[in-house]
Amino acid sequence: MTKNIGSLDRILRAVIGLALIAATATGAIGIWGWIGVVPLVTALMGWCPPYAILGFSTCAMKKK
């Protein structure tokens, strides 16, 4: 698996994932908030399956 998620994308995914999980754990939103695990895991891995399927990447380009 080649990383296809850049730094800013990873930070945003982690923040959104943690916010959804925290809101669910505190009872602010329903059980659907556990979907926040998905962006959190993709942020930790640095790889997103839909990005890979579509050939998309937010990683910075390497200089040759």
C-alpha cells in the first residue's frame, strides 16, 4: 500500500474522526457517530481505499 493521503488530509481526517467518536461517546449524537472510526483509521494508515481505486492522491509530489 503506497500512501495516498497528504499531511493536511490526514490531520483533518483524524480531527473529524475523533470529534465524531467523542460526540457519540458523550451521547451528543446517535450511534451513527461511530463511523468516525473510518476516517481515523485511514488517517493513521495514510492510505484511503477510494483514493487508490480512483487513482487520486493528496501527497506532496517528490522532486526528482
